[in-house]
Amino acid sequence: MLFYKKQTETRDLYVIRNSRGMEAAFTACGAKLVYLKIPDKNGNRINIVHNFDGAEQCVRLSEPNHISAIDNYLDLKLSEKYYQLVANNDHKIIHDEQYNVRSKNWKIVLKGAQTIAFTYKSRDYAGEFLGNLTLTIRYTIDDFNKLKIEYNANTDRAVTIDMPNHIFFNLNGVKSGTIGHHLLLIRADHYVPIDSALIPTGEIDMVKGTPFDFTKPTAVGIRINDNHVQLNNGRGYDHNFVLNKHSNRTSVAKVSGDKSGILMEVFTDQPALHFYSGSLKKSTGSINEGMENYSRTGFCMAPQSLSDSLNRFALPLITFNPGKNPPHTIIYRFISDFYK
């Protein structure tokens, strides 16, 4: 099946498919994944990704980090000099809402039967971020039902950049309700606590004996309302998990939909995984297929660096230097009972 462009009343969608019924559509607005359709256990192809309808909503979202290709766009020069960025959340900067690449129009630089790539050029000091940058995101699907996302940046100075995605999944389908009965496994013995403002405390705690222990498959919702200080701070799960030692050939997490029979495995070369249970999602208009955007109807599994590693000097930074840099890679692999 060849790559093709699908026009709607409000935007152009760029669609790629594999031979097994997997279909993904993208928009140049923010280089976003618009929908991802997978056959469920009965062979019915369902959309498992949330997004908003319409290009205008893409640009003017009241929840601007929704379904973004890049979540935290953080870019600072590596030097001894101190840089003050514009705060957008009290005295903090969260989700880079001052300079929001998630709603910018990206350029398509590669189109193929099963792959598409977008770039965006950011000038030095745009949004008070440093360095002339060319950001690149490449999406590829293969015939093993893998969605591969590769992030890269070309820069004219050494910078630290974190580019996790913010895709909201519901493996039962976007109209199926909340994700509380999804089974979740995360190969992480530690996680990063946060304060009441969602800022990492700088500590790394054990998951054992806490509601954050997903080292065995556990329903997302079974402990989410426990009276635990970290669940209270995050209004559920909104935490970075420190992944156990791994390679990009072994999965770091698994999630399964209880109704659909769809299993999602996560592979990455990143040191941490941010799990967000969607507790702060709010109804800001209909998302795709007319569904209202309600709390805990979707979850994020975002491989990334350790949260706030720029300010926590014991934690490693993701550094890009002038010249060629290796891409940072995320792979989501989908397995359905339909194929068994």
C-alpha cells in the first residue's frame, strides 16, 4: 500500500499502512500522530490514539500538550552561565508553552509507503531557547506492527534537549471509557517523586511496597485512588520511572487492553519512562470520533531522560553537539489475539 494524502474539511492527513491492517495518519501541525488503527482480537480495526478534530484546535488547544510529538522541548546551552526562561506555571516552566513547537507547522521531508519524516527549524534564542536547531521526527511502521519514532536535532552549539512524545493511548479504543482496567508492567525498581506542583524533588525512591510497583502486570486503576502522598501530588500517576538496565531490543514496559486483546510493548534507548494516567485531562471539546476529552480516558508512556535532570546535577543529561548525532528512538509494538 503506497503512502497517500487524505484531505478533510479542516486539514490534510498523511496516511501510511502496513500489510497487516495497521494504519497511521499524521498532520504537519506539530508533526502529530492523528490516529493509529490496529485490528483487535476480533479482527475489527479500532483507533487507539486520542487527538483533537480540526486544524484550528491543533493550533489553539486549551490543553496544548495533548497528543504532541514533542512534549517537553528543553534547550539550554551547556556552560557555566545561568539562563532565565519565561515561567508559564507559577515560577516554573512546563511543556514549553511559551514557544510551542507542538502547534507549529512542520515541513515534510520524507514520504514513503510506511514512513514519514518532519523537520522544524528553530532560530537561536527563539522563545528564549538557545542555538540554531533543526528538529527532526521520523515515524515508521513495519509489518510486525511496530511504530518506530526517531527524534534528532542538528545544532550549532552544544545543548541539552529532551523530546519525549505525549501520545495518549487507549488500547480498548478511543470511545471505550477509562483506562483503569488496562494491565500495566514497567521494568523499573525506582521512580522519581514529585511535589504538589508536579516538580521532581530530586530524590529517587524504590517502587517496592508502593502503588508505583508495576514490576508485575497490575491494573492501572486498582491503586490509583489510594491515600498516598505521591498519588495525591500527581492526582494519580504523573511520574518518571527509572528504567532497569536495558537495551533497545528488550521491552521496558507492556500495557494490555482488557476489552480489545491488544498488547502494547515499549522499547527505547532512553533511561527513564514517564507514565501519565491522564488524570488532569479535561473536556476541552471533542477529540477524534466525537469523544469528549475526559479524565483517565487515555494514558501516556513517554520514554525520556530523568525529569528535571538539568537542575539535578547527579542525573544524566541528553546532549546534542554540532555535527551528526544519533537519533533517540522509541518503538511501540502491538500484538493482538487476532493474529494468534
